[in-house]
Amino acid sequence: MAQRSSGSLAQGIKEFFLPLKKDSRNEKLRKIIFLFSVIVFIISLVQLGLFLKDKGTEEGYLKEMQELAPTLADAPAQPAQPSAQQNGSAAAPAPEVRELQPWANKLLGKNKDVVGWLSIPTHTDSKGDPFINTAVVKGKDNKEYLYLNLDKKYSISGTLFADSRCTLEKDKTSDNVTIYGHHMGYIGTGLTHIHEYKQGVDFLKKNPVIVFNSLYDSTNQKYAIVGCFISNITEASDNGTLFRYWGAADFSEKDTDFNEWITEVRKRSWYSSNINCTEKDKYITLSTCSDECFGIRWVIVAKKLTAQDDLDKIVDSYKAKADGDIYFPAVWKNKLGNKKVYYGWDF
């Protein structure tokens, strides 16, 4: 009796959900739509499970790596001008002593490709931990660490990496170090959270400084943000125009003109400031994917603060530029118009 009831139940389920020859056209269509919906639901559940697994794995690894973060003091205040010697000539500033720092040993023990540590100390989560606080490597090319973590194991987030053309050595650091990282959406790792600089000038004023320490820095090296902008990465995306911001490593090279580079940064930036920038200064450039259009990047350029820079005055000078005063690539304008757009850091 139980077997017959079970068989009848199975037959009933089959007739209700599966298209049969005896079914009318509308009934077959209803069943097909229902089955399709079930399949989509199952796929979504699987994707959600994989996403939560990836998120947990990536966040856990990031927290583990943050235990290697250096704890450095800020550099002591420097006089704006060197003091004069008794003979009346200006005293030359003492040369910076650059030696491999003790904090770098653990990082190099884990991965010899580590070249520094990047953080935005003021931009923190609900626990007070910085969203971006991680090691930076430099691989043999700009692909090696796209999907490798610091232990050189597969990671969907990869590792932040400096452009392979940059120099970060004891005796020489490139004038501009470009650092790449993935935009990981809801997972939030990589350089995802620099997208929050799209939300407006108030966010910039609250988080104006990026800290980037090479392995030879004994104190925190602070960089004030100069520009935040959208850039295309192919000429076809902007009617043949391409700003190769990633190619500007050393301004002494013949193919890298500082004035042209900083002019492009300023005209594309969503914000303006009175920060003084010269080719003698040091810069970092952060670059990550931006998903509003195909083939674009969200880029932040920051200048290393000097004794002559007044951070409070720089922050006060930050202003939101009118949309019409910003250079947007054609691929952006064609889809979104000639205007700033912010869909959220996780978009």
C-alpha cells in the first residue's frame, strides 16, 4: 500500500512539473518556464555559496597578512629651508640613510618579491581596521600576481603589485610608482575601496593621505592625493586618445614629460587642489578596474609630502570640479554622459 502511494506521489510530481505529450501548449510552456526558474535558482544558490566561500577565504587571508604590517612612526617635522652655515652658504640637507628595515624581514621571508606596504589609515571599517592595509610586490611582469597571493598560491584577489618598470631599490626609487590591484566588488579586497573616492569631495577631505613605505623606510611615508580620475586603456575607447599614466615612472626619461603628465592628471581629475607638484617630487599612482564601462580604470595619483607642504591647507583647497571641467573618455561619455557617476564601491 505504501509503495503504491509513493509511486502515485512520484507520478503526480512528474505530471505536474515535467512537460508531457498530453499537455496543452500553454501547460507545456508553464512547465518549461517553471523548470527554467528552478535551474536559475539552483545556479544562483551555487554562485552565492562560491561567493561566500571566496569572500571568507580572501578576507581571512588578508587579515592574516595584516599581522605583518609595519608599525612605524611618522617622520619628524623638517625645517622648510636648510639652515645657513657660518660661511654664509646654505647647508646641504643630510642625506637620507636608506637601509633594509627590520620590519621587512618577515615579508621577504615569505616572498622575496615584496617591495613595500600600502595603507589608507583613515579609511576604516566598523572595527577600526583599514580597508586597504597590505603588502605590495613587484613581479617579473605585470601579470604574475594577478591571481597569486603573497604565498604564491591561487587567489581570486591576487596581490597588489608595482609596475614591473618601476624601481624600488635602496639607491633609487622611481619618480612615480604605479600600483595595481583588482576591483573585487562585494568581496572588498584588492583596491576595491579606492572607488569610494568617487562619492564626493567630502570623502576626499576625510581621507587625503595614502601611506606607502618601501622596505627601506623607517618612518611612514605620506602621500597627499593630487587627482582621482577615470581613464581608458585603449586608444579605441577614446577616439584615438590615450593617457598612458602607467608609463610615467621616471620623469628624467626622454619619453616621459612631467608637465604633460601632471597636466593630464589635473584635467581628468574629479577634484582640484592647490597642492604644489614638481618633477623633483615623488608620486604613487593607484590603478584598478572600473565596471561602469568596458576597458576603463579608476586612478588615484598622490604626491609624497615634503617639509614645504601644509596638509591642512591642501585639504582645505580640495574642491569638486564641475562635470564640464573634467575630461571624460569617449567610452564613458557615450554610455553615462559627460558627468561624474558613483554607483557604490561594490559596483
